[in-house]
Amino acid sequence: MNKIKVLIVDDSAVVRQVLQGVLERDPAIRVTGTASDPIFALDKMNREWPDVIVLDVEMPRMDGVTFLKKIMAEHPTPVVICSTLTEKGAATTVQAMEAGAVTIVTKPKIGLKQFLSDSATDLINAVKEASQINVSRLKPMKAIPGRATRVAPKLTADAIMPAAGAHAMAQTTERIVAIGTSTGGTQALETVLTALPRVCPGIVVVQHMPEKFTASFAARLDSLCEIEVREAKNNDRVIPGLALIAPGGRHLLLKRSGAYYHVEVMDGPVVNRHRPSVDVLFRSVAKFAGKNATGIIMTGMGDDGAHGLKEMHDAGAPTVAQDEETCVVFGMPKEAIKLGGVDRVIPLDKIPAVIMGE
């Protein structure tokens, strides 16, 4: 089996050393080199092109965002961003996602060596997931502008709330759209949300992303869209023309009060190794909205959301999966299809019409 070739680009010698040690614990990964900045990295890449790049965004001579734009324009390659967990760093990292990076691993300002050592499995999994993406679907987003967790038993949505009963909620005039996505989802969500008119159903979204990054991501989408997009806060109403993005590091649940819907933002254990979890959101939508909702699962690695979408389907909600051709990673939609919870499989550019009920 060919090993995954990884290049590490970070201006800190300590980070480079620790990252290399962590990644080389896995026999499926080979670190082909390290570089202190993108100029040195380009020289090494020309000699042996990596399968995955692990990249810091704040570096001398050429910043990570400029480097990413160059790579994506000339030779698209999966990039895992390793970024400091700060508000300022979050805005920069969202720009890196805009430039084509596929996922984020956060690092603290202090205790770096211990943190990275403790989070070895998360880092390794991020690299492995990145190596499996559909590179032909990697492309920058439109220009503008949780912390990784320790490995734990894989919990289901039962850890947050029980499954819905056999009877779906009575129909109301309030329609809800629930979207779940992961790797490649930042670009996919932009494609979908920017295509929506100001008057559209209320939307709740789980995009796998660490804490502090979702607020900048939502603000960026808000600047691009006709609809309002913001990071969800506890008790926010779900109303037409508004998309609420689950905060990184917190679960997002739909609740119902009379004929109105609102969200609950809560702590809790990781579910399917994610917080927020798509399964948790979808289960709550199945329970409190039933056939008043539409469930959409898009590009992403793993199976988070597959069981929840099946629960929505069984509660009478129409359900949709993004097709393989337009996914960066077909994992989440594929698992949902296998469970029998998907009514339609469609390309990304057809999803806005589904949201509008067409």
C-alpha cells in the first residue's frame, strides 16, 4: 500500500518537529519533508509533490493564504490548516478555507507539544480524510471574506436526546430546512446559500468546524448572501430568510413552541466524534418538525448525519443527498443512502431549488 505523502509547513521548529513525530506514528503516513515557510515548501514540493499539506496560515515571506491560492490555481492539493485558536486567527483561517483548504486542526498558544501529542489520532485522521478527497472538486470559494477532541467511544445521538416517537408533528405553515455537511462543506454551503432569494424557509446548519471559526464563517457567508446568515445563539427563532450555523464545539437542536421553531445550543458529549453533530440536529428536527422539515446531507467524511436523516425520512420529511460527482467527499451522503433514508440524490446546484420547494 502506498503511504500518504505529507509536507508540513510551519514557521515554528517545535511545531514542525512535533507534527512530524505525531504523523509518523501511523504506518500509512510518510512525512516527505518540513518547511519553515512557503518559499522553502515550494522548492521541496517541486522535487516530490505531497498528497496532503499541513499548513500554518501566519508565516514569514509568504502567508499561508497566498500560498494556498497559488497551489489551488496551479496544482490543487488537499490542505489541512493547523491554526492557533484565536479570534484573529479564526478570521485568517476562514480566508484559508475560502482559498481552498479542506479542514482545520486547532493548536493552542501554550502547551503545544502536549496538546498535539494528546490529539495525535485527530491529526492523523484529518490527514487521512484529506488524502481521500476528490481533488477535482477542490476549488476556491468566492473572494471576500473545536478544538480537536481526545479520541473517545463513538457515541450516537442517544447521548443527547431520545429518538422521536412513531408520530410526526402535525403540519404547520412553518417549513424548516436542516443541512448537514463536513469536509468540502464550506464551499458547498456557499454555493447553496448564495443562490437563495431573501424569502426562503428558515434553515439550520451543522458544518463540522472547530469553535471560534464558525462565527467568522457565518459572517463571511452573510456578506455574500441575500439571506441573513449568522452563528446560532440559544433560543434564536428559526424564521424565513435566516440560516443559523451551529457554533463550533456546541450541539445545535431544533425545538418547537406552539407553531414556532427555535434552536437550543448546548454542550454535551461528542456524537459520532463530532460536536456539533449532524445526527443530533437531524434527530431533533425529526422529533419537533417531522414532515414540516426537509433534510439535506452534503459532502463530508464518515457517517455523521446518516442515521439522523433516516429518522427524518421515517418522520415524513423529504430528504436529499448531494451526488457523488459534485461531492469533495461522498462519505456522509453515501452512508445515508445505504441506510435507506434518502428520497433523492441530486447535484449541488439543484439543492437551492429543493430548499425553495421546487
